[in-house]
Amino acid sequence: MIEITGIFAVDWTIIKLAAILAVTVGVLLTVAYYTYGERKIMGAMQRRQGPMTVGPFGLLQPIADGIKLFSKETIIPSQANGPVFVIAPMMLFALSLVAWAVIPFDKGWVIANINAGILYLFAVSSMTVYGVIMAGWASNSRYAFLGGLRSASQMVSYEVSMGLIIVCVLLCTGTQNLQGIVEADRPVWMQILLFPMLIVFLVSILAETNRAPFDLPEGESEITGGFMVEYSAMTYALFFLGEYSAMILMSAMTNILFLGAWLPPFGIEALAFVPGIIWFAIKTLLVMFVFIWARATLPRFRYDQLMRLGWKVFLPLTLFWVVLTAGILITFDALPS
Amino acid sequence: MIISALAFYFFAGILVLSSVLVITAKNPVHSVLFLILAFFNSAGLFILLGAEFVGMIMVIVYVGAVAVLFLFVVMMLDISFADLRKGAMQYVPIGLIIGAVLLFELIAVFGTWSMSDDKLANLAAPSPGESVSNTQALGKIIYTDYVLAFQGAGLILFVAMVGAIVLTHRRRPGVRRQSVAEQHARKPEDVLKVQKVTPGTGV
């Protein structure tokens, strides 16, 4: 028996490594089938079939796309700034994966249970802008540069309101640990108080991940693909994977902040027999569906309207809501100790 | 312990190296990118010290916002790097003088530095007590003992921001601005008129 515990103690690192590998592979597989789901759902919304030729119901389409991107030639423009050009997609991709380290999938199912978990998530997501801005600059192309600039200003603008929304939630939960945020006691009035922030947060994550209707950094119809215009093959694929992984990450973050992650919905005890990870997946998929829904429904914003929404509507609203939340919590003596 | 020592040397080494590269890199954009790397590694050092809140805020504020704006401006500058290098040598004496003054001041400060007796205990526990997290400890100090200094700093930043906007803002004539409230207040009756057109007469 003693020997066995000894082996387990040594194997702890290996278990951690296996967990990291499992999360990474899981995220990449989810990304692959998220693209498939996106094309199917958008097809259904626009009365098309979506992918249907490769495999049954077109289920092997993401694999085929992956092989295609692998086997293509990576082109580095001769006028591009070589090292930065290559580092940019790698950085975006790596950043979109490291953030998963702190996401709790179920009670205790987390790689790194750190105290400042939400700050870590926010820090990583605020760094993803560098991948885009570096790509835009290093391509040495006007379209790419415009895309990079647009993305930089857009992501910085919406991060401000996202930060303030996170402050609102933290005021109510009293902890920065992601598990603590999920498990914090939330009476109904608190959920009603936070509901408008959920809506603002959903819009902000669309802008933060450069998704439609805020996909101006890509803007096919005006800047032909924006910061990605010079990228091909695997460098392009890394951008693609990074973008979708960031979308799934933001969905998981919304889930943890507002939707209660692995807890059964509406606190129904009868549903507690379902494993927490299932609830986590269902709720995250729900937010992921909103991304696709918005893309299939809404036309692209004009650039000044995007800035107006960020700075003149969301910033004052979220700032007011922080004061309101703090005021209500103080008045009713409901501050978490 | 050995791992944290290795991590310290790793972060510190990259920090020093990237700081040197900030001033030696030929391309200003590369300089800013190395500056960002330096910020990031100093955040790593903070986390190593157990100050995870400061470390994270370092990344969020400096890397995620301030340096983005640096990069933004430097990327937009259209400057010839060769011209910039040409006259740089004439500023070396002034630079050396400033450097010497700073060095002297640092020596003056650290020369009189004395460690408190319970420094080892302080180093071992950066936040007071196990139950209080870093963020709470910081908040309790800032908003109680140092509230005036903190609010004063905030006020100065606010004034600086207003000043920057006032100095750079100019009203350009002839710009057609969108007034969202006006647009929303428009009704079909105000702007549309249904007219009967008899053939051969025109409107």
C-alpha cells in the first residue's frame, strides 16, 4: 500500500500533464466542431444545407479543412517583418489556450485553482490584442494595417466596460477565485440586479473577439480580411483556431460569471443528479450559440457607431451599475464578508 | 525553492535582456514590443513574490492598455530611422548627466535603507494572515489609511486626462455628425409625403 501511495505521489505531475493535454485536445476538438456547428446553424438560418458532402451529415468537414490548411504552402511576403509576422499567430493561439488553465469545468475540475482567477482571465484576454496588432503591422500591407488598428482600438474600448461588469459581479460574490464566484450565494434580487450586465457582457464579448456584428478588423467587404489578409496555410489556421478558442473561452467566462457554471439551472435540486460538467457544457454551448445567432442575424456596425456604443453607452452604463450595485449591497447590508 | 529561484532568474534575465533591447533595437516598433516583454516579465516577478494582484494589474493595465496605445502611436509614425540615428550622438552628454543624477539619487535612497527586523516574516507572508487574500489586504490599506493619497492620485490623473482632451480637441467646421436621438425621433409622417401624380404633369 505504501508503495502505491508513493507511486501516486510521483505520478501527480503526470496527472497534471494529462489534464493539461486533455483540456487542450478538448478545446481544439470543440473548436473544430464549433466551426461545423456554425456552418450548419447558419445554413439552417439562411435556408441552406451547410456542409454535407464529407462524411455522414458532413461531419468530417472540419477534419478535411484542417488537412487542407496543413498541406498548403505558408507564404511569408518578402516585404513583411519576418519574425513578428510568424510570432503573431503563434502568440494569439497560445494565449487563447493558456487561459483555459483556470477555468473550472466542475467542482474541483480545474488545472490551476488560483486566487486571482478572474484577473488572470482578464489579463490573458486583454493580451490577445497583440497577436492582431502585430500581424497587422508585420504584414506591411495597408489592409492588414487598417485591420490591426481597428482591432486594437475596438478591443481596448470594450475591455473597459468588460472590466467594470466583472467588478459588479465581484462585488456580489466577494471573491476573485472562479470556483468561489460560481458557488457564491446569489439570491434572486441579486440575479435580477446583474441581468442587465449579462446583456452588456454578451455584446462586449462579441466586440472583444472581433465577431459579427463587430467584425470590423476582418471586414471582408471593406478591408478584404483585415489583419489576416497576408496569412496563408498554418499561420492562417492558427488565427482561426485562436479566434474560435477565444469565443469558446468567452462563453465559458460568461457561464462562470453569470450562469452558474456546473450548478443545475435555477437552483433546482432535482436536477443535481446530472453531472456538473454536463451543465457546464450545456450553458457554454448556449452562449456559443448566441455568437452564431448574432452573426447570422445582424449586419455589420459602422466603425463610428461601434466606438459610440462602447464609450458613450456601455462605459457610462456599466460605471453607473458598479455604483448602483455597491450602493444596494451597502444599503441592504448584503456585502459578502 | 529551487524552482522559484530558477523562475526568478528566468524572469529577471529576460527582463534585463529585453530592457537592453528596448534601447538598442533599430526598429521603434520592435523597441515597444520588447518593452511589452519587459512589462510582462516584471509581472511574473510580482507573482513570484506572492503579489498576484499587482502582477495581474500590471499585465492588464500596462500590457493590455498602455502599451497598446504606445504601439498604436509608434506604428503610425512615419519616420526614417536612419535620420533619427544621425543626430542621436549629440544628446549623449545630457543623457549621461541625467543617468548620473538618477544613479546618485538611487544610491542616496538605498544607502540609508534599513531592513526591518521581521523582514523574513514579511517576506514569507506578503498578505496579513492566511484567510485574507492579497486583493483584500491591498484594498483595506488603500481605502482606509491612504484614502486621501489614493483619491489625490486619481484626481491628478483625471485632471491630466481632461487636460489632454482639451488641448487636442478641435472643432472642425462642416463635419456632418450623426445625432442618434434625432434619427430615432424621426417619424414617417414628418419626412414622407404621398403624392398623387397625374400623368403628363410631373410632381
